[in-house]
Amino acid sequence: MTLHSDAVAIQDELAALRRELHQTPEIGLQLPRTQQTVLAALDGLPLEISTGTALTSITAVLRGGANANGPVVVLRGDMDALPIVERSGEDFTSKSPGAMHACGHDLHTAGLVGAARLLSARRAELPGDVVFMFQPGEEGFDGAGHMIAEGVLDAAGRPADAAYGLHVIAAEYQRGIFTSRPGPLMAASDGLFVRVVGKGGHGAMPHDTRDPVPAACEMVMALQAMVTRGFDVFDPVVLTVGVLQAGTKRNIIPDDAMFEATVRSFSPAARAKVRERAVTVCEGIAAAHGLDVDVRYDEEYPVTANDADEHEFLAGTVRDLYGEERFEPMPDPATGSEDFSRVLERVPGAFVFLGACPTDDPKAAPPNHSPLARFDDSVLADGAALLAELAVRRLSR
């Protein structure tokens, strides 16, 4: 029996677990129901289980029986949901008001449980240890950073040698297709927060005020020009202003105006440059208007970068398991971000996407983070088997 055939044998159980998780989504770092559901699913396996203190994480260590001091592989699955009202139409739709598994983390969790079951059945043959990283708070809460701080990468008693993660995609790729690339896979994510401070007054008498609104608008436009004129198109930066607020009524000039932007980049050099330039642009425009400005630039997640050798190992494993046609090289990085980047900063590893579109037209399907997003959980066996196979092969290298 192969890992994949064993995974197919438990496919229905994994799908049932995924649908149970889907109906009770939780947001952020505290996922008590999800944690209890996962602990119940792991019950009876030969795992050393610990839970987090700052978050409801689960770290499960499987001790290989063939080498007590062998390598250590980390496998990660994120567990949190999004603050979205579900409109997918699934008969197992969310029962938690205002929360939805719109990014497929319920599949990641069920798939990692599957990998734990597959590898536990082969524990005696494993020449090293496997750490299963069940992580809350991927969606903007830096759950990976919290778990690293609490020791997940050293949970086996020695540093991890490799780490792998998988993420399903509701659109773009056909069901069952794996895709990844060496080097930058997903963008670094930062936040720009600007408050322009002037002196308010009557809208009919702007000369008696120091109006912050035109300056804030000028900053927004200047930041767009800064990106297009100041950065190499082959090392791109994306800056999107998603919040712009000022005033209470059309004939009142407010005391202040504020905006917030998300900033994405793909190299340390571009990331450092956009931070410096964005602050300079905002401060310069404020000075030109005789206004004060508070600028805060928060570095959030680094670039998710696959180790080149680990990427080739992962791609080769997919091709061996499922055939050449099931792996499609990803031509360009994605502008989304991932806190698994924190793991890959410290441990050589790779992250892979898996198409889980439930229709035959992925280009027209609702994407991840849509209230209409749907995922085909028939891919669970393939995902679980790949994670388990990566661990087995990497421990044996």
C-alpha cells in the first residue's frame, strides 16, 4: 500500500472533518472549538501534543522509530477563518454569524490531520521526526510568528531541517493541479498609516483654515506615481490605498484627514526603498502645504520565498506521485502574502498551491476570500498524501 492509496481510503473521513470545521469557523488567534475538533481527530495517534499559550495552536510531534536523532520536518496547516458572511450555497455552510472559511483553511487543517494519520501508521519506518503545526491566526494575526516564539520549530528537541506547507485555490487553476515556483512565491506585506493634521473651519472660507483634505488626496496620487516612476518593473511594488477618511459634512473643513494603504514587494531592497520613499513623499507634501503629518509604516510579513533545492524536491515529488501534467510551474509570484514566510525565513522549505475549484471553469469561479468561494474537498487525499510523502522522502535524504 502507498501513502496515496492509504489517503484515498480515508478521503471520506477527511471530507467529513473538513465540512465539520467549515460549519464552525473561528477568526484570529483564539479558535477554541476548532482546537477541540482537531484534538479529537488526532486522539489515539502516537503523537506528543502540546497547545499554545498566546493562541489556540496545536503542535504534534511524531517520533520516528528508525533514528532517534534523525532530521526534523515541519508540516503546517492553518486553521482560522475570515470575517465574511458566507453566500456559497453549500449545504454545510457556516453556522457562525459573520465568519466563513473563505480561504480553504478548513481543507488545510483536515489535510494535515490526514498526513498525521498516514505518517503515524508508518512511525516505525521513519528515520526522523515530524512536527505537525496546526496554526491559528494566519489571516492578519501573525499566528506563525506566535507559534515560532513559542518554540514550534524546536518542538522535536532540535532545530527543524525542512518545512512544507500547502494552500488550496478556489479559482484560476483546475482541480488537482499543483503549482509553485523557486524563490519569491508571495509578496511581503506592509501597512502605511497616514494622518494629515491641519486646522478646520468653514468650507466657504478655506483661507482661514489649513485644509488637510487636498494634501491627503495629493499624497494618495503621489504615492501611485512614486510606485510607477521610482521602481523597477522587474522588481515590482504594489501600493493600494484602501481607507480614506475625512470630515463630517460637505461645508466643514476638518482638522485632519487620514488614509491607510497596503504595500506589497518581492525583494528586501524594494521593501526598504518603498518604506523610505513613502514616508518622504507624505512628509514633503505636508510641509509644502504647511501641515503636520503623522506617518506610520508597519512591516508585517516578509516575502514568502521557496528554497530553490526544496522547491525542486517538492515539484519532483508531485510529478512522481501524480504525473508530469499535475504540476504547473508558476510563472510569476502572487501579490498576496503569507505568514508561513516566517517559517521559510528560518528553515529551508517550500510552499505549494493546489487547485480545488469545484467547477470545470476555474477562470470564472469565485476566488479565495469571496463570500461565494467554494472548494472541492475531493483534493484532500492528494494534499494529505503529498505532505506525508514530502516528510518521508525528506527524512530519508
